[in-house]
Amino acid sequence: MLENLIKLGEALGTEVKQSMDTKFCESVNFEVWVSKSILYLENYQKGSLITEKVKARYRGIENINNYDFYQFLLGSLKAIRDFEYEEIPVIEL
């Protein structure tokens, strides 16, 4: 399930729109992905700091800043996957 949420999130990258000064997500698919992701976190990562941060940031998003939330949620799901599989990749900066 987690891997499917990550793949769906990555696929949503093609639906990102650009205004003059910001990127945003504006689709039913985005809302479905966010809802499913939060439900997953509440069921499988209940009480974790990541889950609480996701929920807090979700409460504060608006359409104008939801791209940052999209990146945050996708990154959080990937971090959970890596942790569960004990695969912490080295990221070169």
C-alpha cells in the first residue's frame, strides 16, 4: 500500500500547474491521494511525529501553497518506506 501511495504521488507530478509565481496542485486526484495518504499514516504510523506533522500542515494549506505540502507528504512517505525497509540511501548534495 505504501509503495502504491508513493507511485501515485510521483505520478501527480505531471498534474502540477504553474502560475506566475508559484506551483500548485488542483485536481481530484491530488485530494484523493492526500486523503488516502493521511488515512494510511493514521492507521500504520499512528501517533508518530511524521503523522502529526502531516496532519498539522494539511490543516494549514490553501490551494496557493499546496505544492510545498505535496513535496512534504511525498518525501515523508518515501522516508517511511526507506525506514521500514532499512534502506537509508546516501543523498549526494
